[in-house]
Amino acid sequence: MSRMEKNKKLHERLEKESSQAAKESIFARREAKRRNQRVRPSDSTPSADEEVGDISYQNTQQSRASDPRVAQSFREQTQVGSIKTEGRKSAIPPLSAQGPAIHQSQEQSKQKAQKLKKSKPPKQKKKRKHPVLRIVIRVLLVLFAYSLIAFLVGQQVARSDAAFATTDEETFNGTAAANGARNILLIGSDSREGEAGRADTIMVLQLDGPSKKPKLISFMRDTLVTIPGYGENKINAAYAFGGADLVRETLAENFGLETNYYAKVDFRSFEKVIDTLFPSGVAINAEKDMSKNLEVAIKQGQQQMNGLELLQYARFRMDEEGDFGRVRRQQQVMDAIFSEMKNPLAILKLPYAAGKVLGYASTNLPMSFLLKNTLSIARGAGGIDSLTVPVADSWQYGSSASAGSVLVVNLETNQQAIRNFLNE
């Protein structure tokens, strides 16, 4: 082979290798271009490399067109490249086919996340603690326990006092008032005068009425009334005839006043209770000097009275006012006792003193009623409202063959006055 033929074959081989390398480079760039178009279909601007690739591709096409052998080789390689490209296309699914699969995968991930949330145990809400409320409840429980124990001790001390005869509870068919209040009938007597059969003092105390504060009604003991089953007589005779329950019936029939509980207290026990509650005495302003028929003389003016002095002041009636002045002073004494409840020490002693009162007294008054109306009793520290029956301009002096000197009263006027007083 001549040197010319060798150079010609070498030239053809180099040209073939060069065209094949150029072809492969062009196909790689076109494939990259297609992939970029899939990812960014909206981006139609070709890059600088793509422009260079297109120019090289055009030049190569021109050179192939001028050489028939190069064109034939290019067509064969193009067919092979097409087959490979189709294979890659079939291996990689288009985006339109990938979309539902991706969506389905996302849905499955969401469902798994929801299942995990459901499987987790719900967080328990921390209960808010109320330390203040617990403290208040504990304080109330301690006060209740103290009050109960003190009441029972006071009651036992009174019942074991040899100086006083034990008094049994009487039959008392009490009923609530029309306004729902459970009024208390208070009966005072003095066993030292040998008149234990007659009531020296008759009062009605209301603690749970509409006003929720203490209200006190005092009845003049010489008031002429009709006693059921016994006819006309002084109101204080009702107790001698039939005890506390007959006094209740008498008040209901003559004045329309119902009572639910009763307490009969001897005046000597009154002294002891006052001294227990108020060791320093009760502050009161005496109206005037008093000494006639009294165990101790009373001087006019502001002073501290012990149990005996307070009792003497409340019972005095040896003056021109008689029973009217005495009833007014009894109401003054009750008001002074309630006013002393402002003293915290007196309040602490109240359960013990109440136990003593009920221990000395004949009563059906339950401790639960007193505890329930503690607030009303405390309000009495600012003063209690009082009413005297008969009211002004509703009575006149009279006499009775069976009762002697009496107060003849207008029952209708007094009934209306009592209703207005208790319901205001």
C-alpha cells in the first residue's frame, strides 16, 4: 500500500472518530435540554451551551450532507440512539403518570400520621388546685368542730350544776310563721319568788325572717287575752295553765303570731350565762337610779353591768311606768347583749354559753338552728329591732273579775302592727 493510501485511510478514520465524538456530544446536550424542558416547561430561553451545541450540530449536519459515507454512518447511529432513548423514556415515567402516584403517596403519609396521633394517649388536663378554697374549708370544719365540742361541754356543765333542778323538755307543737320564719318563744321565770307557775317575761325572737336580722317582740304580762280552753285572763297566766304550748296557742289565737321553738329560762341561770359570756360585764346606759326591791342598787349613766346587775335593771318596775318601763328596759338589755357580740372573744365563747343556756333551760331549740343563723345573730351586733305589744294608742287600763287590773287592747291593731314589723 502506498503512502498516499495510508494517509487517506488515516484521514478517514480520524474524521470518523471526530464526527462520532461530536455526535455523542450533541446527543448528550439535546438530552439534557429535553430534561430541563420537562422540569421547567415554561422556561423556553436556551442557555449559552445549548446555543453552541445547536451551532455545532448545524455545522456537523452540513459536513455530513457533503460526504455520503458520513451521512450513512450518521443515520445508522441515529437509529441506535433512538432505540436507546426510547428505552430510557419507557424506564422513566412521564410527570403526568407520576402525579397520581406522588399524590397517593402523600395521602398514605397523612393517614399514617393521623393514625399515630390517634394511637397516642390523650394528654390529661392538669386539675387546677385551689389552695385558698381548701384552707377555707378546713377552717370552717375546725370552727364547726370547736363549736360543737364547746356547746356540748357548756350543756353538760349546766346540767350537772346542783344549784339548779333539771328541767325536762315540754311538749311543743310549734309551726313556722306565714313568712317562713321559725320564731322562738322566750319565757322567763323566777323560781325565787315562788311564782314558777306564771311567766314573768314573754318574748318572741325572730332570727330568720325576711330582714335576716334579729327582731324582738315583747308582750306586756298584764295584757288581757283569751286563753284557749280557759277564757279571758292575763297573758302570763297561760303558762301556768298549760305550759309553753298553751302560750303558743294563745299568741296564735289573739295576735296571729306562730312560733316554732321555745326556751324557758330561769333568771338565775341568766346571771351565770352573762358572766360566762362577758367576764368584764355588759356596757349599758342606765336610765335612772334604781334601788327599791332590788338586790343591788343601780346608778344612772353609762357603766359595765355584771349578770346580777343586768338582771336587776331589766326587772325593775317600782316606778310610775310600771310594766311599760320594765319591758322597755328588757329590750334595752337584749340590745346591749347583742352589741357585745362585736367582741371576738365573746363570739368564741358563744357556743359554750349557748350550751349553758340550753342546759339550764327547758327547750326544743336545736343547735343546728343557731348555727344556721349565726350570721343573723352577728348582725344583731349593730342593734336589734324591737316592738312592744300592745303598741301605742291601742290599749287602755281595765279590770277583770278573774284577773284584776289588766290592759285591754285592740287586737286587730296589734295584729297588723306585728305583721308589718316582722315583714319589713
